Amino acid sequence: MAQETKEKRIKIVWGSDENLPALYANHLYVSHAGETEFHLVFGHLSPPLTMGIDESELPDSVKIKPVAKIVIGPDAMRAFVRLLSDNLGVFEDKQKGKTNE
């Protein structure tokens, strides 16, 4: 006697992000480890104050402070890139609408 299997759909719902800290990043570094994952490192660079100083006093380098590292698989990366592209398109369309007013 064959056992009958039933499928049940389970809804996936995002939890609240209100207690999640909002981090500002103005730099992004992406690398990948083999064929299994992508590493996205978000960082913040605060440029040094340079007004009123001689060129000889400028630093040789400045450091980017990493603020978050996200590791995702290839399928999530594809979805992430698609979402970013779509969202950027919506943003740019809105910006064009503001400049035409």
C-alpha cells in the first residue's frame, strides 16, 4: 500500500527590522570563495580634513572601516543583483520625474 504524501505551503514572513541597527556604508568590496559563496563587505571611509594643510602633510593612505559582512550563496546573489537593479531603476525614474517638474 503506497503512502500518500501531501504538500503544505508555508508562508514566509519577514520579521520586524526596527531593532536592527542602521549602518552607513560608502564603500563596498565583493569577493567570492570558490563556487559556493559571495562575501559582501560594507565599509565606511571618513576622509581626513585637508583644508589648510600642506601637501606634504597629507597621509599616504586612509583606512576604510568595515561595518558589516554578508555572506550569500549564488542564488541569493543573483536575486540580490536583480533586486538592486530593479530598485535603482525605480529610484532613477523618480529622480527624472523630479527634474522634469
